[in-house]
Amino acid sequence: MKQNWFAVFLATGSLLYSGIASAESSTEALLQDMGKASQSLNYEMGFINITKQGIDSYRYRHAISNRTSLAQLVLMDGPRREIVQRGKDISYFETGLQPFTLDGDHIVDSLPSIVFSDFSLLSKYYDFIAVGRARAADRLSQVIRVVSRDGTRFSYVIWVDEETKLPMRVDLLDRDGETLEQFRVIGFNDVDKVVISSLADLEKANLPPVLSLPASEQVKFTWQVKWLPAGITEVASSRRTLPNMPVTIESRLYTDGLFSFSVNVSATTNGPSEQLIRQGRRTVQTEVRNGNEITVVGELPPSTAKRIADSIVFSAK
């Protein structure tokens, strides 16, 4: 009898694990569909971004015409600011500034970066948790939480439209569950002819020239970061001198494919020995050690930024 109960227990556990794995797989697939839909469908949405600094409203249009991505993002209040995409060219137009173009796959400004993430990569370090169904922008959506497994980063809650798979709402949460930022769609149109017609002029428009960025210099530093959250990798490094100041700053840029931050080291100034500034998703952690000023800047909780700064070690010059 005991053997029979043990067999039942093993079978039940196996089925439970299989169900959990299947749910995680389907949730990841839905997030992958969201990313594909955002870059392949023809649609127009009005949305607002809510941060600690206030509320901004935008209009975003996206279409595929002749196998080329076309998109337009317009700030709806205050001085006009417009960003347009044609293929790999992302052009910026802003009152009082010279227009310019950068290379890119999509417009990143004011749109949640998580929408364009590689979720198969993130699945190694984040859990995707299905919460249920809810309405957003008057559309039925599947609600998904994206949570860092080691608790060292922020988390997201995403409302994915059941019909189009487009994001209708995205909340960025800190580790205490407080909302830091919110992307919320307030108007939506997916009529192909209307959207394509609204972007037709963009196909023949004269865009500003692409900015030529200086070639990156291979640099070697006498310091290393000994602790980083799981999945974080270094993507760039640089050494530069500040204008009108005899101060050289060495920087390393890191990302996990969702959140980014930099670690900066320079000769010490007359500032405080330790300082923490937090503004929404961005944290600035500064400390002075052995004549060096260490500053961690980016999308990190304060405790994570401090742990990274504390882990830096210097070698003999």
C-alpha cells in the first residue's frame, strides 16, 4: 500500500511540474507574440506615460509598407517633438535643435523597452507569471508579471491585448511593489488603410543624415567590478575627459537585455564621501574610496547599485 501511495505522489508531482512548465512556456510565448506584433502590425495608438515627474501624452503610429518598417512618435503637448522610423533609420526632430538620424531597429524613446526584449534570453533570469484577465483601453487583456529571480532588479506588469497581442498597459514596479512608471494606451486604431495612409509621406521624406559616431577606443582599466546580478554583461567601455575640466572618467556600460546601467570611476573631487540619488527608475550611487570617486548610474534599485559600487576593486597601477 505504501508503494502505491508513493507512486501516486510521484505521478502527481510530475503532473504538477509539467503543468507549471507548460504555463511558463505559454506565458513566454505570449510575450514573444507581443514583441512580434509591435513590429509587424499596422496600428495607431494614443498613450500616456506617468512618472514621478508628471504625465506626458503621445501618439504612435506603426506600419509595414513594401517590407519596410515605418513609424512615428509625436509628443502631443508643449513644444513639438517628433521621432520617425524608416527601415533602420531613426530620425529626431525637436524645436530648437538640429535634426539628426541614428541607426536602430525601432523607436526606443517613451515606449517600454520590455516590449522589444528577447524573452527567451530573459527567461534565464526572470519569471513570467500569468496573473489573469483584465480590461485595459476597453480591450480584454492577459496580465503577466515579469519578476527578477534574484530580486536585484525592478519588475513589470504587462497587459497584452488578447486580439492583437499589442501592449495596452505596462507598469514598472520597484522591489516594494510601488509603481515607478506607467505606460497606458488611451486610444487605439488598427485599420490598415488608415494607418498606412497616415505614414505614406514618410516613405519619400528627406531625412537628416545619419550621425557618424567616433570609433570606440580599446581601453584597459586598473579596476574591476567583482559582483553583478545574474545575466548582466558588459557591452561597452570608454575613457573621456570632461569639457573645461581636468577630470578623466572611465566608464563601463552593462545590461541584461532589459535594464542598463554604467559604472564610472574618476579621481576624487570635493564632493561627499557617499551619496544616493533616486529619481524614478534611475539611481545614482556615489562613494569615494582611496582617492577614487565611484558612481553607479542607471536602472537599478538603490541596494543593488550600492552592492555593485562596494564590489569594485583596484589593482596596482
